[in-house]
Amino acid sequence: MPKYVDIEIANLRSGLEAGYGAPRLTVAPAASEIRRLGLEQIAGIRAEMQAIIDEHFPGVTIESFLRRLNDDPRYTFSTEDEVLQYSVVALAARPRESTCAAR
């Protein structure tokens, strides 16, 4: 390892011991990169949604499925109490996860 690297490591250690924080370098991604990543994530989420819809409602699009959920009274709640009751029943019915670590 070059001598100057040893010197910089020593300087960093003494700075940390003195209470200074380690230097950080932040590189902001370009707006186009953020947009590309966002669109990639949306595409992945839509693919997962469509796969689930296809499994239960073959031939139905995401948009028409969501519209159906909003319009069909079977899939809506009228009161907060209905939401709470549904949630309590659903949580009680799900299998409990083991908190014991495998050995």
C-alpha cells in the first residue's frame, strides 16, 4: 500500500478519535436516472399486480379491476366499524409466524 494511503488512514483515525465524523461523499443522480428507476419500479409493480389479477380474474386489466373494486359494493366498506371488524377477523385468521430462530 502506498505511504500516502497509510498517512490518510492515520489522519482519519485520529480525526474520528477526536470526535470528528467520517467524510461523506454524496453524488446526486441525474433527474433522468431517477425517472428511469421510477418507471422501472412502476413497471415491476404493475407486472406483479397483473399476475395476481390474471390468477383470480383472467382477462381483466388493472384499470378495470381497480374500477370494479371502487364501484362494487361487495368490495367496499360503508363505515369505519366495518373496516375495523374486517381487519380484526382477517388478522385473527392468519397463521402466526414463529418467533423462534431455527437451530
